[in-house]
Amino acid sequence: MFLKKLKKALTPSLSTMIGQQIRSHQRRGYSFREEIILIISEDYDGPYISATLKSTDPNASGFCASNQIWFYKCRVDTFVEAFNKLTSEVSVAKINYPKLNFFRSLKIPEEYFADLITDWSQVDQDLKVKMIKEGSKFQANIINLYEIYSGGSWAISDCPSWPY
């Protein structure tokens, strides 16, 4: 438990990691799209939030595949914490980097999609958490829903120009 808390405390913020990417890209003369895609998911160690960007730098720092750099990962205890942590990290990052667009990619089981998409802004966060938790476990019949951070909140958006 102590090591888990220590690791959380030592995890750099999203803003810090974006700053590192910007400096790295500027030093090397490469660029990246001004879109950051954020994901809430779960693996064998539990839930986490992560971020990726599309880069022209084939050797950029972070896990890189087809010019997509996964540069941020933060473990959380629960999916509710993931939603809250992601929003707080993005709100600070948006202040520090106002030109960047932040998209939240949510994997929704197809069975929920048709009924909820028409009134997504009114969907209770607990239900969103339940759907994302289920969506992170399924391999098939998943729909990626994108939200964009604007004006302090998330709203449904078309997918970014390069969906992950």
C-alpha cells in the first residue's frame, strides 16, 4: 500500500509530460498534432489513465507505434477516480497549453450506445463509469465515443483527426 501511494506521488503530471514532449520535439525539429487523446482503461494492475499524441518524430520518447506516442500513464484505484483525475489533469494542462485539444476516448459496449448517445450530457457519471469499466474488458462490440474538453467540461465530439 505504501509503495502504491509513493508511486502515485512520484508520477509526473500530464502537464509535465506534455512539456517534455514539446521540448523533445522542438530540440529534434519534429512536430506533433495539437490533439491529445486520453484513455481510461484497465489492465492486470487495475484502472489507469493514459495519453497519446501523433508525432512526426520516429524516435520520440515514450512508447511509439506508427508515429503514435503513448507518453503518459497514471494508475488510479477506481474508475471513478480515473474520471476525476483525468478531468483535473486536463483542466491544468489546458491552462498551460491552451492551443492543444484534449479528447477523451471512451470505449462503450454497443448495447448501451443507441439509447444513451442522444442525451449523453445527461447520463449520470456512475453509469458512465459502469459502461467504461465494462468496455475496457470487452474485445468485441465496442464503440469508441470521443469527448472534447472545452470550457471546463466534456462534450461529445467527432473523433480527432487521427483516432487511435
